[in-house]
Amino acid sequence: MSADTVEQVPLVYTHGKRLAPGAPVSAIVWLGDEAALALGDGSVRFAGVHGERVRIDAHHGVILSAARHPDGAALLSGGDDGRVLRVGGDGTVTELGAFGRDWVGGIAASARSKLIVAAAGAVATVWLPGAVKPSHSYAFPSTVGGIALDAKGLRLAVSHYGGAALLYPKSAQSSRFALKWAGSHLACTLSPDCGYLVTATQELGLHGWRLPIGADMAMSGYRAKTRSFSWDRRAKWLATSGDARVILWPFDGKTGPMGRKPNLTGARGALVTTVTFHPAQDILAVGYADGAVVLARIDDDNFIIVDEPSGAGVSALAWNDAGTMLAWGDEDGGAGLLDMKVRA
Amino acid sequence: MTEVDTRIPVTVLTGYLGAGKTTLLNRILTENHGRRYAVIVNEFGEIGIDNDLIVDADEEVFEMNNGCICCTVRGDLIRIIEGLMKRRDKFDAIIIETTGLADPAPVAQTFFVDDDVRARSMLDAIVTVVDARHLGLRLADSHEAEEQIAFADVILINKTDLVTPQELEEVRQRVRTINGQARVHETVRCDVPLADVLERGAFDLDRILEIEPDFLGEDDHEHDDSITSVSISSEAPLNVNQFNTWLRQLVAVQGVDILRLKGIIAFKDDPERFVVQGVHMLLDGDSQRPWKTDEARVSRLVFIGRNLDQAALAEGFRTCVA
């Protein structure tokens, strides 16, 4: 390691562009070379490295959740107006569902299974491939904390108060595998091969179940709620937010992180709020509560600064499929794009 | 200069069905005060509330999985407040209307337990509307009615025109016995100046110092587990470590019985007033502001709860004198 004698110029100045959408960024998805930013003012902004191309006013309120539509040409959004919308890059807006005064707090979609799942209140609703109206739904005893699909898009995890459930969302009569653990379970993630389900808990820290048997795991030591999960391309590492470093849990081997220590990376004194693995390399993009964005590695402390602290927590972060572009957004309506192919 | 608190003030409206909560809420929403409110109502709530920003609550009471037996929070409020912060520019304050049967403890504890909620919002006051005609009945048949009065910072004894002066005096006494610390207003149709109800914050905390301890003595107990208030004070400054240790141990042991506690404390060699608040086993304390030169540095602590032993609390408090 060498002493930091030279201040690195943040990459946003040499390879990127800052955007000013002006409303909190809830989520970002990439549609080809264009990022779609889902915002707190209900609008979706489509932006490329040359700046914002178009603004589409979609929801009558806050966009709480978003995912890429299975067709790859649109953003799916869930709002506090109770609606699920398909917002196309061509400017078309289609309502796929309306859930009254329930907030649509979670949305997940799979390009492989073509399924869409949205959580509104205590109900998870499924759209079968191509459906433009809800196909079927599953009710839970309390509000859904988080939903997640596995890599094939065939298993659905739903977290809630008192535990989580695993379902086969293609079937309206799906069996349910109930996983119980005391307390309130918030965001959740399934490992790509559906070998593990991990939830973030209200008490801080993670709870995990090794599947199919459901053996319990507890992962503690977090300073804040974990809101962001990311699996690396080999599904060996699960990167998590909620501490002053990125906490990376090893999921290789027969029992994953049980009895093992996590890797820690990206320590720079601020709380990590968002993490996302590069799709093809052992690199992580990391967003912090002070607004900084960096590129970090899995097993050493070196990192490259993408953008400087803005003061507003990074709330969304996404790579394009090729891993050549990165987009981020914050709680105060700031955002940025990085394009490693061009020099600004 | 003091740091500007940018947290959103939250007012909680409680009270039994029919006491007049909705009347008060509609007054708050329609009067011309230039403030914009986000209103969180219960989903079984009444109709006829006219506001731009209304959110349905689900009254989801969650136990925390942290070993604290009385630590419950409202999961729905955590979620709603987080969501509302994405449209922070659309309102100035939040009002939470609870159902008549709601237990106020989880609502209050949400503002102590969840760090994200604490960072963005602050519980300004719990306002309880009491129906002067039916208070006796309510207290006899429901645990919640008593707790709603016990938790209150502001109490409206409403519909006073429908009771005799003697009945009103009885109601006054009942309310005062349960909660000797709240600011009480007697109203006909919740006709109280809204400035006396909303965004009271530190101002009402100062009221603790005005309370006459004698007034809060043990009154006529109806039954053993009825709720009472105890106020203790000291003119001598306290030792910070002893006070913290004593209070922490006290709530660890008696937290189930302590519904609320509030205090303003003068520590030895500390130029700042220390304010402390608690709900059951949860405590929150902070230096508030420097003592003013003309201000008597009196420490005072108020407890509202069951099985409170005035003598033991006073003795424990006395051992904290520096």
C-alpha cells in the first residue's frame, strides 16, 4: 500500500456526467445504453451520457420501487398511488395494476421466466408472461417487507413480519414453504441458485436460511438497516450495505457463511448505503450516505472515486449489462452517469 | 447559534371513538395557518377528511426481536415515514390519527427505536381527545383509554357542554390523577387554539419545570394497577454518571410499569440543560441548550405509570446529587 499523496480526480469528471433530476432517486434500471431513473416526484427520466433525454410523468405521487420489464424495453414502477406501471423508453405508459391506497413497495421481474411480481400492502401479485393485468396473488399475514426472484425467475421469496415464504410464482396454487424467525424482515434476496434466502431485519443485521432445509443463519454487526444486496457473477459473494464498510459474505462451499468471517471493503468513514457488483469483473460500485460513489475490490482496501460527497445519501446504483456504464442517484435529487467507453 | 433541527415534527392524535378526534383533525387541516400536513389515518378510519396527502396506516404492531420484552413498534409507521420523505417538499409536518383502541406505546416507541425514523422526524406531541360524558365508562371497560391519557402531552377534555359542572370536575380529577403533567384544555367542539396543540416541542418540555410536585402526590387510587404520575426534583446539580446508571437500571427493572418519563436535568459543571425522555424501557437523552443566566437550575423528572413508588423514586433520584 502506498500513501495517498495524489488526489485522484473523480471519474465523473473524466468519463461521466452529473445529472440533476431534482427529486429523490428511488431506483435506476438500464435499458440498453440509457438509464431510466425512477423518482420521488412520480416521474421517470431517461438519460444517457449526453444528459437527460426525456421526462415522463408516470405516478401521482412517489415511485417507491422499480425493475426492468422482462421485455427489456421499459421500466416497471410501483408507486404510493397504488399503481404498477410499464414506462417505455418510447414514452408510452401502461397501467398493469392498481391496488387502491396500498403502496407498491416492491417490484421484481425476470427476463428469463418473463414473470413480474409486485408487493402492495400484505399481498404479492404476479403477472404471467405477457400479461397486462394481474394473473394471481398471494396474501400474507402482514405487510410484505421485500420480494426477490432467483436467477431463473421461477422461485419467489417474500419477507414479512415473523419470517419469510418461498413460492413458485408461475402457479396460482403454489405451495408455500414458510420460514419462521421472530421480528420484522425487510428487504430480501435469493442466491441465484436459490440455495440461500437472506433478509434484512428491523433490529439490524441479516437473517439467512440455507435451502432447501431452512437452517437458520444470523449475520450481525451492522450499524444501520441493510437496504442493498448484490451477488457477484459467480454467486460466491453477497455484498451488503448498512455499515461503514461493504460487508461481503462468502456463499461458496456447502454451508456458505456459517462459521466464517466476511470480507470488508470500501471503508472511507461514511455509511455504505448501496452496493452493486460489476456484471463481469470482481469490482463493486459502492454508494455512501455522504453521497460519494466509488469502485472497490473484493479483497483489498483500494478504491477509485467515481464521484465526490454531495451530502445526500446514494439511494440507487446500477451497471448496464455490459458493465461499461454506471448510474447513480441520491436522496436529494442528484444523479450521475459514468461511461467507461468515452472520455468526456 | 444553535443547529437548526430539520426533522419533521409529528403529532399523534389519540382518543376513543366518538371523542372528537376527527373534528380536531379537520380543524387542523382546514384552518388557515399556512402549514401543509401529511396525514396518516387508520384504514378503518372515518371519512370526510379533506387533505392532499392522506396515507392509510395498517396498525401493524411488531415486537422487536432484541430481548426487550415491552419493546413494540409500529412497522407501518416506519415504512410510511420513510416513503413520505421522498416527497419531503410537499409537507411541513405529519399528523398520525390512531384508532380509538390503539395502544399509544408502540407509536411512541417507534420514534425511539428506529434510527431512520429518528433521523428524519421527531415526535412533537401526543394529543388525546377525551369525551367528557363517557370518560368514566371508557376507563372502566378499556385499558387503552387510560393509556391514551397517560401517554398524552396535551389532553382535550371535549364535549364539556354535555356534562354538569360537577361531572366535569370529576373528569378533571380523573385525568389529572392519571397524568399530572399534560397540558389540559376543556373544549366543546375541540375549539382550542391550534397553537396550543401543534408543534409544542421543547416548549411543553419546559412545562415540567412548572409542575408543583405536591400536586402530583398519590391521589385516591381506584384500584392497584391504575396509572398515576410522580414528579421528583432537586435543586442541587446531579452527577451525570450516577444519574445515567440509576435511570438505566430503573427502566430495566420497572420499564414495564413506566409508560412515560420526561425530565430536564442540571448536571454539575455542565452549562447545558440535559433533557431526557422515555417510553417503557427505552430512553433518549440529549443536551438541549445552555441554561439561561436567570434560570433556576432545577432538575425535575416526571414519571407516568403503574405501581410507582414516590418515596423510592425520590430516594433514588437523591442519590444522584453530585
